Amino acid sequence: MHTSELSGSGQLGVCVKCGLMPIIDGDEVYDGCIGKLSGNVMNACCGHGDDRAAYIQYCDGSLISGVRAINEQREINNMAGKL
């Protein structure tokens, strides 16, 4: 079951997966463990302990989810030198 503390852009509390609070930048909110993803990413979620709930939505409207999204989040952050 997903609650606002555990899922998506509505995350308000500590991520149960990484233990980090969300990053609030003005009116934008990012998962603490993945931060703002560069490139053509519109929004993303780490899944907060449920890999099936992880996703990346791109500016062109395409979406990837699950483990594929987690791997892509890591790759994007590795390219940006964040992880």
C-alpha cells in the first residue's frame, strides 16, 4: 500500500528505502536518494522500497518503471557524478 509518505511526488516523510527526506526546491520535490535527474526527465520516483513502484517519466511523455527505472536513475546520476 502506498501512502503520501512512501510514494511519488507526494512524498512528505523519510524514504523507507534510503532514510532521506525529500529535497524541496521551490515548488519542486525530489526523492532524497535520487535528487533532480538531469536531461529530459520530467519526474521520477525511487519506489521507496518497492522496486515495482519506481519510475521515470520523460519530457516526451514516455515512461519506464520498475527495476529498469532504478537502473536508469543510477546511470543518469553516475553520468552526472552524483553517486
